[in-house]
Amino acid sequence: MYKSVLRPLLFKFDPEFMHNLSLKGFNILGQFFLLRELLSALMRKSEPCLHFHYQNLVFPNLVGLAAGYDKNGMLVPAAERLGFGFIEIGSVTALQSRGNPKSRLFRFPNNFALVNRMGLNNDGAKRVSKALARKKRYLHIPLLINIAKSNHPKISKQLAIYDYCYSFRRLYPLADLLVINISCPNVKGGKTFENPDILENLLFHLEKTRASIKKDMNLKTLPPILLKIGSNVSDRQLEEILEITLKFELNGVVLANTFPTKLIKNVPLPQGGLSGRPIFNRVHHLIAHTAEYVNYDPNFLIIGVGGILSPTDAIKLLMAGAHLIEVFTGLVYAGPFLPKNINQRLASLCKKEKLKTANELLTFLHEIKR
Ligand SMILES: Cc1cc2nc3c(=O)[nH]c(=O)nc-3n(C[C@H](O)[C@H](O)[C@H](O)COP(=O)(O)O)c2cc1C
């Protein structure tokens, strides 16, 4: 029904217009009790065997909404009803930004792909944190907040580090898990943080900010922190980043961000970040390489994102070593029931193999791969 009737209709409209419309639509639905319950009945698959436990967090299922769909946390009240087990909002930056000039989002239906150069349009850390403080009580699934460097050419070098620290200080206390995006391909200077020296400097300052938040707020436990890495890193670069991630005792990685189209030769594509089916194999490789590098450590969280368009894709990334998965482009091509369809497949696998939780399911899937 979605693919044959709705999708062709929706694809007649501008991609960014449709994206904003879907955000507004789901946001409105999430505000009314009866509509929320209707959404829930239609789109949610709730089963104890899908529950995943990580530290003191419980994810009702393994499928999350990827960063970039909901930059400012509009969907926070509705996310659980849409079938997600968690939501990653952002990227949020210290400075509010309108992003790059339009047009900046393009569909490639024959390849099940998108190219975007949104340029980190978001309301800024101060406004987003205020809005989240109000909305968070409606959320019963883990909230991941993704922060990035402000999209401003003058913010570079040490100023860029302070820029991250500002967003961190504002948003870390509201997050169940904080994601540091070091890989935005659509802003000037965004990629420099994958350079080991600069990354170490960034993490050193964030660590200091974290310690001061802990002291100021008198906290006993602190939310886990993950790094979001680009899909174009080489194995060598990935290993260097993982080494630093382990050195600073971060809790894991999100693999991966979009692939810069400027690196693709002989294919005419607009400049920006490629997502969807064409990056799936790349992301699969990065996840498998990371899982082996950390020896399938269950405490080192790997979130797999990139080109998941079906339950089979989701299972492949989980088998490669991911613990959680996220979708974005798949929602555009496979439709909003994708999370439910993935969860239905995972739940039947649990039943077939007599597995009681998603943690057991992951051990089972990772064992097959090993
Ligand atoms: C329009 C668009 C905007 C995005 N914005 C962000 C962002 O602000 N921060 C981020 O970390 N990733 C962002 N992403 C990347 C996604 O989170 C995801 O890593 C990538 O799209 C690969 O997943 P997919 O193939 O399922 O879309 C964006 C992706 C798209 C398509």
C-alpha cells in the first residue's frame, strides 16, 4: 500500500517539504491522547523479548530514529507510539542555524538513496534544551541527543572545542545517551574532528566539562557517550578513532554518517551526503570491523545506521556486530511501518530460538557471525 499508492503520490512533492510535513503531522498526532493511542495500536510492536538492557537503560526495542530526521526534538512525545525503541535527535549545535541554502535534499528512487546538504539547520542548544526539559516527561524510551560543531566558518580550532563544550553542558544533563557527531560532511571544518590529535583535544575538554557537570549536579551516574563517525573513513582511520574512544572510556560508536558525494567519481550527484541503499555495504563493513576490533565487548555499544530498508537489512547489521540500529532513508522508501516490520521479524526470531530478551538475541546473532 505505501510503496504502490502513497509513495508515488508523496514523491510528487519537494523532499524537504514532505519531510517537514511528516514531522508536523506526527507531532500533532502525538499531542492528542486518542490519536496517540491509535498511532500506538497501528505502529508499535511491544514484546518483552524485544527489550534491550544497557547499563541502567531499557530500550523497548532495537530500532531507533536516526539523527537528522528530528533536529529539535519535535517528535519526542510521539516517538514511542511510532514504533521506535529510542530516538536520536539533532544534530544540535551551540548556535542556532538555518542551514545551507535550498534546495538541499534530493531523492534518487532508482537507487533507494537520498543526498542531503542540510548544513545542520537547528534551533540551537539553548532553545532545544529548554523545549526538551518540558517535553521529556512524555518520553518513555531512551533519548539520544546528538551534538555537532556550529555551522559557522569563523568557529574553528579552539573556538570549535568551546562550541562543542557549550552544547554538551546544555544538553548532556537531559540526555539518556549523548552522541558526539564528529563527521558532518556538509559544513566547513566538520570533518576535521576525525583527525586523531584534534579528536583527543576535543574529548579532553569534553571530559573536563563532564566532570564539572557531575560535580555541579551532584550526580552519581552519568549518561553514556558515543561518537558518530563518517561512512568514508578508512579501516586505519577507524582504528585510530576507536583507540581514542577506548582511551577516553567512551561507551561506543554510531556507524555511520552519510558518504560525501564529492568522493564518488564518474557519477553525477549533487554535492552533499549520500544515504540509503548505496552505503549499506560500507556501513556493514565498518560495523563488522569495529565489533572485531573491540572483541564483541557487550559494554561497547555499536549503533548501526545506513541503508536499512527491510527487516533483512536490519538483521544483517545486527549480525555484523551492532547492538541497536537506526533508520532514516528507509522510512522514505519503505514507509513508516518499517520499525514495526523489523520488530515483528525480530520477535518471531526470538520465539523460534526461544530467546527471552534482545540481549539474548544479540548474543545469538553475534555468535553466528563469529
Ligand atoms: C536529510 C538528512 C539529514 C541528516 N542530518 C544529520 C544530522 O544532523 N546529524 C547526524 O549525525 N546525521 C544526520 N544525518 C545522517 C543520518 O543520521 C544517517 O547517519 C544516514 O542518513 C545513514 O542512514 P540512512 O541510510 O538510514 O539514512 C542526516 C541524514 C539525512 C538524510
